[in-house]
Amino acid sequence: MTTLNPLIESKVDVLIIGAGPAGLMCANALASAGVDVRIIDKRAVGVAAGQADGIQPRTIEVLQSYGLAEPLIRIGAHFPRASFWNPGPNGGIVRTQRTPSIFSPTARYPYLITRHQGGIESLFHGSMEAKGLHVQRSTIPTAIQLSQVESELRDPKANPVKVTLKRLDLEEDDIEVVHAKFVLGADGAHSWVRNVLGIKLEGDNTDSIWGVLDVYPETDFPDSRNWTFIHSHNGTLMNIPREGDMMRYYIQLSEDPDFVDPKTRRVNKARANPDRLMETAAKIFQPYSLKMLGEPEWWTIYVIGQRVAQKFSIEDRIFIAGDACHTHSPKAGQGMNASMNDSHNLAWKLAHVLRGWADLSLLKTYEFERLKFARDLIDFDRKWSKLFTGKPRTEANEDGISHEEAFQTFSGFSSGVGVRYEASAIVAKQHQPCAAKLVVGERMIPHVFVQAADIRAVNIHDVMPSDTRFKVLVFAGNVADKAALARVRALADKLDAPKSFVHRYGQGDYHKVFDILCICAGSKDEVDFIDVPQMLRPHWSKVLLDDTDMHGREGGGGFAAYGIDPKAGAIVVVRPDGYVGMVAPYERLEDISTYFGGFMVEKSG
């Protein structure tokens, strides 16, 4: 076994502490960007079963942008439909409604997918290993020190963070001192990094106590393969389809004195076991039957805690992400999703700063964007959790909780597609009207276009991978029209001018910083991809048409979906994380230059 020499101190650009979903997302993104990154975890082995399991539509889009969604879509359980059950007039439960599980009209994947956390983590492990990156296990941090020298903190090439690591699987040579430029603490709800840095959590525990079971059931319940919410006189339960024939049940325990100490309102774990949880679930399912086949795959009991860290970074050198900075109920399927999207937000910013492309100030936008999201998440979770603790609406209780109404209300946030970042250095909203339906600060709306060269239908998300480049989308109108083509050519000349933002901030080779695509409104029978100026077609696949494919099955309607006038056109800047950073008319290229000048660094010499 390889040992660590205590006399040798190492250096790394980014040290990630914790190899859960947040840490793995960041590690994989940074490794893909060629960053010198290292990831450690105290566990000797990864998660094998249970834990978090729900993947929301926006997170599927993010995974797809890294090329990781296909195996998840293939293996995971899908549930496009939700059902709602309430107390029946004669006892038991009755179905009151079935609805789509996702109400967001722009969701590319209008369903949720479940896969146990270990299965999700394996997606990252495979991708990382292909890049030569492995999790260093059985390793913990024992000390962390941040330099107080201002010049070091402001120098992106400096390594101002010193972390002492200890190997738990070695008796000798088990200490290493790592000097890092940046550190990410993704080490869970009981985060060592957060605690040692003195970052406080705001919020508290609720008195809501729940059990979770992953089982193979025998049941005659008709909606077992739907995302099902059951509110009964015997308690509340959420039914989640899992891979294969497995099911997950979230079971309310607060009303059962066998599970709760009446004085402390804490879980009486001595009496908790899978059989008792199944007994409670079976009562809620009445008049339908429910039995557990064999042993459970995984189970636990928890008290809902709703907390958010006061800050997400220290001097923009040490960051926390995932459960280290926000904890909440798992029932809305937000935990793993929020965690991975924290890291997705941070990774490209670290890459740009480390390459010298962006100023250190760019990193301030991580806390600005994700702390507000976390606070919104806790507010959402309080409302969501109330659905499972309040009394259900019935004929006798008209003021009770309606799952169905609240479910539709919260869908935009819970699915992730409605997340919006506020105005900042990287979100500029002054020209919003020129692309009225592409909300600046929200993720780029997916839409199917066709490639002008071969009329192959492509979703615009699939030509905008998470590769750290800004995507500059030029919506060019109908280039078959001479006047429209003349405007596009004039725009291309301005973009190619030495003082254009693509050259000022293109680091000597703008193709590695900016990915330019051209979307034309013309017909496939009128437009050839070579009609577009060379500046706007760096590759034949970069010219798209807002038209249908050869069989009329896909494509068309993109300009209308984005609220862009085909005659006027527009320029859309999409950030490396897939969020719209700015939109502008052709005539305001200087505003786009100002936008990038707010955080990008011009190449000297």
C-alpha cells in the first residue's frame, strides 16, 4: 500500500473534502477542465444503497451537459405521473386526483428519476477515472489554516490554504500537509470544514419525525408505480418508485407514541425497526394491503432539520457546498439536487480564475447566487413539509391541506427549472425585451432546432456542453433575405474586430473561451450553412435552423419560444453552467463587452 511521507508537503489547485454528490460533481467538472484537483473522503468505501435518490428535471439536464445522463435515464425509475389520496368517507383512503409529476412547461425531461445515491455517485466515478482522478479514501482533514497575508489571498497563483490530512488506514507515515489554492468543503451536514471555520447554521429542527424504507413490497395498491402522496387518518406517507420493483416509503411517525418520547419529542430509536415502520405504512395504505418481501435494502429514521449556513465562503478561498451549507427535508427530492447544483455553479468559476481568464471577484458570485437559493430552498421546504404534517382537506375540514394545489404551485422550484439568479456581474438584464421569453438569470430553455448542414434535429442543450466556455448564440433571422444577411455580415465583422469582446477576452484563441453558434429563421430549402459568415460558423454543426426535420416531426418555433423577433434578431450569452447571462440586440455589442469586462481579464501582450 502506498504511504504518505510526512516530510513531503504537496501542492494542489483545488482540494475537495468529501466525496458525496456535491464533491464528486465539482471534482469531475474540474478534472474535465484540466484543473489540478484532488478529492478525499473519510469513508473506506462509497455508498452502496439508500441515502438520497431523487433526480429532478433540471439536474438531469445538468448531468446531460456533462455526458452523464444516459445511464441514469436508462437504469433509473421514471415517474411522469403523481397521484393523490385522501381519507375516504367510510374510512380508508380514496384517490382524489392524478396529475403530471412535473408542471414546468419547459422541462426537457418532464419527469423525475430515482436511483440510489451510490448509483448516482458511480456516474461520476467512471467519468473521473477516465481522466485519471480517483477518490482518496480513509483520509480526513485534521487542521486547516488560511493565510492572513493580503497579497497571497489576492494572488490567484498563490496557495494560501494549508490543510493537514491524516490517513486512517495507515499506522505510520499517515500525515500529509497540502497547500491548496482553493478548498471545497463538501463533507455533509456535520461538516468538519464548516465547524472548524466557525460558520454558523441558521434554523432549527422541526418536531416532524419520519421513517424511510427501501423495500420490495407485495401490494394491491394501484398507484404504487406513481409518485404518490397519501394523507389518511392513520398518518401520511409518500410512495416513491425505485429501480426495478423496489419502492421507497416516507412514513410519518410523529403521531405514533411508540416512536416518539412524549417529553423530548425525539425518536425512540430503541423501538425503531423496519417491521415497525412497515406496520405503520400498512395502516396508512388501508384498505389496500402492503407486505415487505425479504429484508429491506435500506432504512432510517430522521427528524426534519431546516438550516442554512450564514456564509458559503471564507475570503473566496475556502467554500462549502451541499449539505455542509443547507439541510432540509428529503421528501421533496431537493438535497442531492441542490448539492450537485451548488458545485455545478462553482466549478466553472474556479476554472476561469485558475486559468487567469477571470478576476478573483468572479468567485463572490458563488455565495451571492447559491446562498439566496439555499434560503429560498429552506422557505420552500417549510411550506412543503407542512403538506405532510397538517390535517388533510376533507368535507368536514375544508380548511385542511390540499396536496394537489400546493404540488402544482411548487413545481417550478422543486423541478429546478424555475431557479433564477438575480442581477450581478454575471447576470445583466438591461436588454431583456429583445428575448422576452428567455429570462436572464434562468437556465437556457431547451428547444429542438435542425442543423443547417444535414437537417438533423438537435436539442440546443446538446450543442452547449458544460465545457467552461461561454456560449454566444447569434439569432440571425432569415439569411436567405438579402437585407437580413447584410445585417448578419455586418455583425460578424464587428465581432471579428480587434476590440470585440471575443478578442479582448479570448485569451489569444477565443474558441477556447467562447463557443459561437448561429441560429437562423430561414427554411431548410432556402438556407445553406455556408451562407452564414465564417465568424459565425466555426464548424458546420454550429449553424442551426428554426425549422422542422425532413419528416416534420421535430423542430420549428424556436424564435417564438424565446420571444425573439426574427427580423430584429438577438445575441444571447449563455454562461458555462447553462444559465442566460445576458441578451442584447445586434447594435449593443459594447454592452456585451462591458458585461465581460466586469469579471474577465484581458490577455496582456
